[in-house]
Amino acid sequence: MDHYKTLGLGRNATKGEIKEAFRRSALKFHPDKHSQSSKEVREGASLMFKQASEAYEGIGTAYSVQLLVMLARDIVEGVARRAGSSD
Amino acid sequence: MPLWVPVRSQVAPAACLSPSPEAPRALSLFSSSSVFPLPNSQCLVWRTDLLVISSFRMAEQPYMVASDSETTGDDKSQSAFHDLAIGIEVGTSKCSIAVWNGAQVELLRNTRKQKAMRSYVMFKDDTSTGEVPSGGASNKTAYEEKEILSGSAIFNMKRLIGRADTDPIVHASKNLPFVVQTLDIGVKPFIAALVNNVWRSTTPEEVLAIFLVELKTMAEVQLKRPIRNVVLTIPVSFNRFQQIRVERACTMAGLHVLRLMPEPTAVALLYAQQQQQQQQSLHGSMGSGCEKVALIFNMGAGYCDVATTATAGGVSQIKAMQGCTLGGEDILKNVLYHLLPNFDSLYSNRDMNKIRSMGLLRIAAQDAIHRLSTQSSVQINVDLGDGTKMQRVLHQSEFEEVNRNVFEICEKLIKLCLADSKLAAEDINDVILVGGCSRIPKIRSLVLGLCKKEKEYEGMDALEAAVTGAALEGAVASGITDPSGSLDMLTIQATPLSLGIRVHGGGFVPIIQRNTAIPARKSMIFTTTQDGQTEALIVVYEGEGKMVEENHLMGYFKVTAIPLAPKGTAEISVCMDIDAANTLRVFAGAMMLGTDRANSPFFEVRMPTLDDAHGWCAQALVKTHGSALDLTTIPKELQPQKVQ
């Protein structure tokens, strides 16, 4: 499966941008940042962290920063949806 | 078991009020109850008089909070400070506690004003008491160290915990004053302390629990609040069995482990904070700034760790870690055998006079090693009490020669860690040296030399960095924020060891590679090795060996309902997941032929399922099942590439 094709992303993100994107998603989704969140949000965020780190590590420097950004958006929406539905 | 009962509504299950009848010993710390006001206008009565710390099984809920509105109370976000986790570093030799005080990290002191307390538990008469509040002797007070070395105290718990009696480290511990007995069959070693002239048995786990109770009590008295959450530092090389034993000891002590943190990771977090603050003062903004790479070398009395971390914008990412059981204890042992080649004869028959001589020699050797950090030679004068007097000079060159093997291992670890993190010496911005042994001149020059640096990073106390980092993590993971931004940081931990399964022929296939960021989830597809194979054994191991027998067996279970198919065609998915609390779960099951759907419900197994690293279970499995239930890998290009 080609992530770029699937997500229609360019391949021109720099190494620095990719690292930066990963750090930003880590700050958003790492369990340490969700100790006061509800269980749903915490678990959703944790899953997102795993995906972001797998993407970061797996595709490494060739990986597009946009994918991480998109992933981050999905996560936020997903978490919000789940949190909303559980109330 | 400490028990929390609100004053207004005295609700608590009766079962929690009585100690387990099987519990052989109860330890009373406070005979009276203490009352603490709580922010949400409740009042808690603190009862530790029911504390039972011996041999009860790990309970799911080590403590209980009862309140008007909520019976569990756990998910309720109470005042953050009430639940603020403290940082504890239980070292092989010394131990310290630190806590975020609202503005910075503060190390607690015992009643003798010491921040670094000696890690040991004294067993005397019928009561066993760790001596944290009153003890924690420094090396200079030889009398107390002499007591610790009399056979009545257990120390070096960190080197013994979670190891089987076949472990070389357990064998090497036989020259300690207390009894370490091995039967070499892969079970828990027998350890015992001298009480009223009888060797009374205990376990490293129990000793650690007693010690932790003392620490907990000390912290509660000083902080005037109950303590339940802790961030505990551990060596990089701790396998899951060792981690679980440490967690159980905490549970026995009424503590909940919020995070287990490899020591260099804790140091990395402190480094991230310092870098963040520096950036802020330079640029006055929260910009992520440039990335800084640090190599952290940590060597204490029991363990040596090396890690590399990349830090920017307050986020520290561990790139690689290496560690092994190597420390001041090994250096001390080398020196002891150098001073007295027949040192073995001192402890073989456990004669009380010999134990005393051994203790005196240990103290003299330790003192000499410390002095050699600043002097080129030291005079040793010690009367061993049995007519033997040792008077000699020990030169630094001699010291370095007898410890050559130690330095070689340190060098190897650093090289491996750099290679793992794909870094060259030139890529490193800072070299951080922490732990007692980092004060040894040879070790400093060795680490700095390998990293091509003139000097080490300044601004960290070598003996306080790890516990300070643990307290920072305690604050961050407890959800505390700081208006000045001192807690706007994060450390992304990594798995120190690979996790995987056994395949046909006894090979080890890692599913989660070492140095993977935690939390992590990885999966792989395997296939059958027999025609029409309907069941497969999933045998989980942790380690770096290519063959399973070099690694630690975590547990096993059987995947069933594999669709009938020729060998090599059925697909079995094995997924491993490590959550924030470092719990490892393995999900496995067979897929419907030619689809990515499960053939029947998957199995979810929390690992380890074994109680100890029993290598012989693996032998028994092979003996009973041969290769009938074996799995094998499929080519990499057939592995699903999706991020799942």
C-alpha cells in the first residue's frame, strides 16, 4: 500500500519538517498529556500516538509531513466523535 | 494495605478491613490514625495500622478510595496535586525521593538530612525494619556500614530482584554477607538474613517492599499527604520479569506505579527541561528551536546504561538505549580479589568472624575506590580482626588494570548505542555523565573520548539527575501544568529490548524491535509449517538473541481455528501492543484464507503469563509438541504495509 498515493501527498517534506510534525503529534497524543482526559480520549490519543510513531519510524525521512498532519486531524476528530457519542 | 476511609461516610468493604489470614507478618507503622484535609472538602482518615506487607498476592487495586459520589474514585479528576506522583530512584547502593513542589523539583531528606539514603533493610529480632528514616548511612560512618555488612541486613536488592538462580549475577552475589543460595534449576534464589543467630529467609521483592514502605512513610510525613502514585526509575537492562517484580514490590508497599522509567530516560527529561528553559531565555518564545542530541552515560553501583536522545521544543525522544548489569559492585569485587586473592575463602563457610572480616575489607576497598577518583594512589590500612592486617598502597594504574574488563564493557555499550541510533561522535552536542561511577576518572575520559568531547555537560548533579527527572515525569504524567512553562515537555520512551515470537527451528523473530517508541503497536503475519495445521503455538520472548534460547521466555498460548490449507498458505496474525503503563498484550488469530478478516475471534493475552523466566517451560513445550504447532515467517513483501 502506498501512503502517498492513498493520501494524495507530495514527497517533498524535509527531514526537519517530518521530525517537527512528529514532535507536535507526540505533544498532542502522548499518554503523559492525557492523564486528566476521559478514558475514551486517552485511549484514542494513545492509538493515534502509536500510528504516528509507526508512520514516523516506518517511512522515516521519506514520509510526508502532510500525512502526519492529516493523521493528527483524523485523530482529533475521531476522539471528539468518540467522546461525543459516549456522553 | 493502606486504606482510605472518608469520615463522613464510613463505607468500605469489610474484606478490606482485615488483613489476609495467611499473611505471616504484619508491620505496623503508625498505631494511630492520621487525618488529612482534602481539597474537595472531604476529610480522610489515614489508617496504616493494617498494613500487611508479607506474601499477599498482588491485588488489582492496591488501595481504595471511597467517597460520597464515587466508589472507585480513581477516574475522578481530583485536585492534581493530591495525586501528584513522586519520583523514586531505588539504587543498588543508594536511594532518593523527589517531588515537584509547584515551582521546581525538590529532593526529600531523611531525619539525618541526607538526600541519598543507603538502600538496605535490617532484619533484627522479630521485626524487620528498613532504616530509611533513621538509617541511610553514608559511607563515612563505618560503624553503620559494618552493621549492614554483618549478615543481618539485606542490600543490593536491585541486583537480585526478578532473577533466577541460574543467573550469573545471582551467583556473583554469593560473596555478600547475607545468604544467597542457588540450586541452579531456574527458580527464585533463596536469600536469608541473620536474625538471632538463625538465617531467616526472605525474597528480594519482599525486602524491596519493606524498604519502599519506609520511603513512602517518610515522604507522607514530610509532604503531609498520602502518597500512592510513583514514578520509579529502573535500569535499561531490566527485562519484563524484573519490571514486574519491582511493580509487585510497589503494590505490596501500597504504591501505584504510574511509570517505570529507565534511568537515562529520566535524565533525558531533565535535559529537555534545561534546554527548553535555555531556549526560552535566549529567544523569549516557545519556539521549538534547533534539535540537540545528547549521549547519556549512567553508571551506578549495580547497572550501566547508555542512551542517546534528540531534544527540541521540550520533547525528548530516546533514539537508542543499551544497558547491562555492571557497576560499582563489579569494580569493588575486582578490587577485593586483587587485594585478597583468596577472598572466596572468607565467605564459603559463613563463619561469623569471617563475615566480619569480609565486611571490614569491603568498607576499606570501597573507601579506597572513592579516594582514587581524586588521588593517584591511596593507602589501605585495615585490621581484618582475625590476625590479618592489610597495609598497602593501591595505585590508580593498578586499579585501572584490574578493572579493565569493566571499562571494555562500558566502551562496547557506548559504541553499540551510537550504532543503534545511527549517530557518529560528531553528531553529539552534549555528553551527560551521571551515577556514582561516572566520577571515576578512567570512565569519564573513556566516555568523553568515544564522543570526541573535551568536557562533559554541566548543570546536572550526577547523583540527583535521575530522581529529578523521575519527579518531573511524575508531575507531567499527573497532568500538572506550570504557568512558567517548566513542565511543557515530554519524553518519548523506547523499548529497551525486542519482543517477538519463536518460529520453526527455534529462531526468534522480533515483532516490536528494541528502541521502538512507547506506546507501540506492531503486527506481523506468520504461516503454518505443516499441511492441514489447525493450531499454532505462539511462544513469546524478550531479548536480542537470534535464537529463542538466548532470550527470556514471557509466555505462550495456542491459536486455534486455522483454516485447513497446505503448509505455508494459512495466515496467522500476531500483534503486540505496549500501552502507556508498559503493559504488553499479544493479540493473535488465524485469518480467513485470502482475506484480511479473522477466521474466528482472536486471542488477547497479557504477557508475561509465566511467573518467572522458566527456561524449562520452553523445553517442555518442545518435548511435548515437537514442531507440530510451529509457525514460520512469510516474506517481507507479503507483510501488510498499512499503518493499522
